[in-house]
Amino acid sequence: MHSVKHSPSTSISCTQSMPHVERVSLLTSCDSEHGYSESGGSRTLHDVHISAKLMEDFLELARDNTNKDLETCGVLGAYHRKGTFYVTTLIIPKQESTSSSCQAVNEEEIFAIQNEHSLFPVGWIHTHPSQSCFMSSIDLHTQYSYQVMVPEAFAIVMAPTDTTRSYGVFRLSDPTGMITLRECQETGFHPHKEPSNGSPIYESCGNVYINPNLRFEIFDLR
């Protein structure tokens, strides 16, 4: 069961039921163009469960922006139990968007919900309304800010116009990607130097699973 809460708070709820849990891990040939690789030598991480319906609902709530070629972003909150993170909350903050970037504003509203519900900031989700499914340089810096706090943190890219890959679940490689982003002082869109050890800067997540029975809430603060 999940609900959508707006400001002022209203709620819509429904129940989903699917029979199995499957890994979120898709790799297509286009990924190599962006310094991307399938998950490889990174440290062992706790599993993360998320509902596919949450991603679908986010894309629907982003539709107006997508039709205007504007990005939309949201923050994923989870609780931790017996070695597994369960994503139970999607927060869509007030935000400023362009066709290739999205910046949350009034972030204290996000922190208030996280604190009230004792949630871990395990990642974020955003759209590429007219681009392919990859992590831009700005996305990588945003991901670093999450992953430095919670090693399991991940980024979901929803790319509805990409005919080869409509979504991806990514993280910075560790240590290579984390070191690269920690040492980078540039802002805006910019290239990152290829790591000398040949490792990718980011990779797909091998520890994130679709859990069709997971309940969640959506807080739309816009």
C-alpha cells in the first residue's frame, strides 16, 4: 500500500501485488560511452529493496515537467532492518529545473521528513526528459554527496525517451569513483579525467532489488 501526500497533505492509497523479487541490474551496449561499467570490484554492501511502483509513480508525477523538457528529482528514504535497507519514502522537494539539471530548494523540508520518520537517505531519483540514460558530471557530484554519507546510496535515472534503456540504477565505484569526485573541484558540466587504473567512475548497482510487496509513501512538496 502507498500514499501520495501533498502540501497541504492529502493522500491517495492503493495496493499492489506481484509474485517475486528480482534484481535491478540492466546493462546495454551504450553504457560504455559514459565511463560506465557493470558492478565490479566495489566493497560489499547491504542489500536495498525498492518498489517498481514507486519508480512508476515518480515518473507519472514528473510528467508535466517531462512534457516541458524539464528534469524532476526526488529523494529516497529507507529504514534499515536485519542488514537490509527498505525504501519506504519518496520525497519530491520544491525544486528548480532545466532540461539537463535539477536542484532541490528548501532542503530543510526534506530533512524534517527524514528525521520525523527516522529514515536513511539511501539515494535519489531523477528524470532525463530528453536525454539518454546515463550519469552526467553534475549527477556524479550529487551522487557523491549521498554516497559519502551512506555507502549503499544509489541514483535512479529515468529516461522515458531512451528507446534502449528507460531507467538505470547507478552508484560511484569505490574507491576509484569516490576518489575522483572527492578530488574534483569543478562545478557545472565538465569532463572527468579517466582513472589511471582503468576502472569506471560509476557502475550499476548489484545490491538493489525490486520488492513488489514493499509499502511506500510519497511526499510531494512542490
